[in-house]
Amino acid sequence: MYVLASSRPGFEDVIERLVRDTGDKFAYVSRKEELTLKNLQELLPRYIFFPTGIILFLPKYMIIMNV
């Protein structure tokens, strides 16, 4: 499971293409109110993608990398 978080329009199409092209599961978060620890604990994403960077969730660590 991966999460793409963006408030900009048009990312719904990106999610559809990623699911189709990779076969992986993706969740789309379009509002910052949806990006809560509770929701993330339910989704258990491996990665959360933001337009300006990536947050990697590892068992005991959270690493933020700007790209």
C-alpha cells in the first residue's frame, strides 16, 4: 500500500495509472485533515508520496527525504 497526498487537482488520474501500471494498491489523500496518524495506521502505507518529497515509514524510524 502506498499513499499519494496532494491537494492539487489531477492526481486522481495519476493514482489510476499507478494502479494500472504497477498492480500495487494506492490511496489518495486530498485534504490535510485526512492525513492523520489514525488514518495512516489503518492504511499502513510503505511510502507516502508528496509532490515535494517522500516520507519513508520504517518499523521504528521515520525518514523524510526532499526531492
